[in-house]
Amino acid sequence: METAFDVFAGYEISVTTRRNERGAWVADLDVRRDGQSRFDWPETVQPEWRTADEAVRDGIERARRVIGQHLANPDNHSWVATREHAQTWFSAEAQRLSGNVFTRGE
């Protein structure tokens, strides 16, 4: 069993490797920020690796990808945020168009 640590965008990534029932190496991830766990990593079919080093590399890459996706879209596809954005846009457009319509030649 090997454990590795990395820091990415203020998140602390901990990767622990273990051998599965077939003897291959897999990575278990823990991502924290300010001492609190930030992501739940569901038990899924994981990639299997020949060495612990490969499993560590994969674990860090997966964690960085999830963090990057989270940072790129912090509202996490919230319908509330989407609706608020649409309402703001609509209100601004309605205000802009009310009495301020320009035609060609004016």
C-alpha cells in the first residue's frame, strides 16, 4: 500500500493504493479543502494498474479533472442558477428594448 499527496487549486488530494482481489493496483481518493472532505468518490469499476505508481498517477489525474470541472462550473448545473441567469438577461433585454428601439437611418 502506498499513499501520495498533491495540492491542486487549494484542494488537498490524498491517493492510497491497494491491490484488488485480482492482484491489480487501484487508487482510493480523498479530496479535502480546509480539512473537510469535498467530493464523494462512489465505488465504481476503477482502472486497474500493474504498479502502485501507475495507480497513484491515475488517482491524482482523476482528482484534478473532477476539481477542474467543479471550478469551471461552480453552480454545478443548478436549475436555480440557470433560471436566475435567464431572468436577469430577460429583464435587461426588456428594459433595453422598451422605448430604445433604433431603426436604420435614425
